[in-house]
Amino acid sequence: MNNLFKEKKGRNFSKNGRSNVLSSKAMLASSHPIASSVGIEILKNGGNAVDAAISMSAVLCVAEPHMTGVGGDCFAMLSVDGSANIKALNGSGKSSTKAKASNLRKKKILEINPEMSDAITIPGAVAAWYLLHQEYGHMSWKELFNPAIKYAEQGIKVHERVALDWEKNTKKLSLDSDTSNIFLQNGKPFQFMDNFKNENLSETLSTIADEGRDGFYRGWVAEDMVKKLKSIGGYHTLEDFSNAKSEWVRPISSNYRNFRVHECPPNGQGIVALIILSLLEKFNLKKLSKTDYIHIFCEATKIGYFLRDEYLADPVLNKLTVDHFLRSDLLDKYASSIDMNKAKIYSLSDFPDHPDTIYLTVRDKNGMIISFINSLFDAFGSGITAPKSGVLFHCRGRAFNIIEGHPNELNPNKRPVHTIIPAMISKNNKLVGSFGVMGGQYQAAGHAYVLSQMIDFGLNPQLALDHPRIFPNNNVLEVENDFDLNLINELKLKGHKINYPVPPLGGGQMILIDEEKDVLIGASDWRKDGLAIGY
């Protein structure tokens, strides 16, 4: 497969795990089996990759309401013809016209909490879906929403991972009466095998289906959202919603061992994944011990995230260009600063932790492929729901800071730094894959880690996604429970502080294309309820 898996490491059938999914015509993968089944039906009924992605995303707003929703944001990467000519879509919303960090500083507020109205930026997802469909969809817009409308009205069965996350957020869901009326049952969380409905959201989805983006950003849905936001002290206006738009942007990319990795530009953190990979490329990883490899990965990740916190912002306000961070002399400087024997301590990040996102990818029979991500930022977003529309708001504004003069300072009509990042891979100017790794701010590290497992160590897509993960978060290594304990002890000797074990870090989906064998390879990792499927 384009020499991607030189060592061709395959599954060990004496251990628990999943097999890669193979097909020759079309392939998709999502974090939920119902969404995947909806997507494959769209493809079989003549829809293209964009149609399937939108319909799947709408279903996930019901199936995984803690991870995504119409009240959130979206990013996508699209190859219309299956080539390395990739487009990127920024569907992140902006702050309201009256949002100002100075107002918070006057109140001695040091951080933006999820339940604050300042945390709720204008949702960008529906605008992104609509622009995608207007330019590249094939089926009728209205038809794409039929499955989600049905599930919202009649209910969808709560799957295992969804139930686990739901129970963890019972207290949060009880704080807003409009939220608890929909997302709790007599004050208790929905459990595995329960039937969850959001009939109000069904009406909203029907309005979006009938009226397009205006069905969300104008009319009764927008009025309901603005009324709710004003009731919690928000400055949001109907004009803020009607002005919402998504836009096509130029992807950024860099080489990693003869492959080209494509990411969305800032305000997303895709640049961080490219920085980490560029630093890893300075080392001959195969000649290192496993401990030294993990050490270098963690130190490179710390550098990437430090640079993110210092410089990343709305692209209009970035102080430094993307090219600046990928300069060879600068990368050499950072790589040489890595001490092989000692973990470096960085100033603590004020960026909020948040592990909640959905990612999906679709490749249709004509070669169109989309890498697509949608998020509420936190579990169940802000925990604030507009009552008539059933729209649960995200809290992406938490990613702003309130430091005067910082490029990512909260100010009017501004996009915050974003963690959700779809990605693609090419080689010799041919597209070879589409992938994403969920998990909030872990995602940039996850992209670099999964690609390194494949390119450096020969793991196939499913194995690479399933591989035990580690994440240096504020100078502490968060380690999943399948990690080798001897390795953890050796990392401690290098000065790493360890948090072990931690809950699963994110999730992930991937599609790879093997033109020589005429095979599509799909994978969806074990950390979610997800499914890769093709035909």
C-alpha cells in the first residue's frame, strides 16, 4: 500500500481486537454504528461522500448528544475527485458582537467556564453543512435529514460508550431545567439500551431540512436560541446568528518520511500535529528503545502545544505565519533542545481539557473522500439548552483566554482556537488516506502518534488506532491502562510525572486507499461504539 506498511504488521488473533474492514467500491467509518448504517444506505442509494457525511452527522446529533450537535462547530477536508487537490472548510462560529475579555477582567473573572454565556459562540456546524451541500452535494438537502428526524422523534437506543459518558455528566445536566427536561429521566441519566428522544430537536431538524441554513440562523429556531442566551446573561443577537457563515480555506501540509500530511489551518490546531511530526522526523525512531521513542514523542508534543498556547488564534490575528513554525532552522533548534535523559518542564497551559467530539470519514464509489469533524467542545457542551428547539449549545468560547493583548483573547466577532482537526494523507501527489483522532486537545498529539505507528513501525490502520496512547498534559503523562508498566517506570526515571491509568484517550476513524490492490481499508477504534463499513 504505497509502501505505507513496510513491516506489514497484522492483527494477533490470540488477543482481543478488531480486524480492518475491506471493500472495493466505497467505505466509511464513524463513532456510532447507527450513523455508519445510515451513511452506507445513502451511498447505496446514489448519494455521494458529502451527502453521507451530512446525514451521518445529523444522526450523531441524536445518537451521541454529549459529543456533537447542531449547536456546535464543524471542520471538513474534501477531495472532490480523490486526488491530492484538497479543500478545507472552516465551520467554526464566532463570538458575539459584544463579547469582550475586558468585561470579564473588570469582574475579576480569571477563566471562561462552560455555563457562562461568554463560552457560547455562534454555532457554525449547520452553515458548514449547508455550504458543503450547496457546492458538492448530490441528493436533495431535505432527504439527508430524514434519518435524524426519525431518530429524534421516535428515539434511538443508547449504546454502551454513550451510556458511560451520560452517567458521568448527570450533575451537569441537572443545572439547567430545559436541559434536564430533555437529557435526564426524572433526574437520572439515560442508560444502556434506553430509548432517547429529542422531539424538539426533531422539529428543528425538520425546519433546517425545509429551509436550509436559514431554518437555523433565522426564524423561530434562532429566536428560541437568542431568547435562551439572553436569559443567562448573553449578549447574542439575532443579527449574530443571521451573519454566521463558514468558509473555504487553504489546507496546510508538511512532509513526514515521504508522505504529505494535510491539516486545516489555524484557528484549528492542525499546525501542532505538523510541528510534532516535523520534530519526530529529526530522529531515527526505529533505532531507539521504546522508552526513548515515547520520551521524544512526549517532548515534541510539549513543544507543539507550548507554541499553540503562545501564538495560535483566529487566522486574521495570528502574529506568526504557519510557514514560520515549519522553518527547518527553527525545528532544528527545538529538536536540539530535547534532552534524551530528562523531561522538560513547561509553564502550565490555561487551555481547558475537553475530550468530546465526533469524527467520521467517507469515500464514495467515484473517489470523492471527506474527512469530517463536529463537536460541542465539552461533554454535553455548555449544558445549556434552548427549550423549544431542543438545541444544546456548545461552549467553544472556553478556548478563548482573557489575557489582554493575547492573540487568542476573547473579543467581538472572533473565532477561538479550535482543537477539532480532520486530516488527510498523500504520497507522490496521490491521496492515500483520510483520518481523524478524537479527544479534544489530544487530537494534534493523536494525529502524530497514529501516523508514527503506521509510518515508522508498520502498524495497519486498525492496529494504529487501537494502540495504547499517552498524552503529556500540563507536564503530566496521561497513560492508558494497556501501557507497559516497565516502560512507565523507565519514563519516571527520566523525570516524567505519570497519571496512570486514565480513561481512554479519544477515539478515531480512518480510510486508506490501496490503488494497486483496488482495496479500501476502513478502521474505527475500540474506544467508541463505532463502525467502519463498506461495499
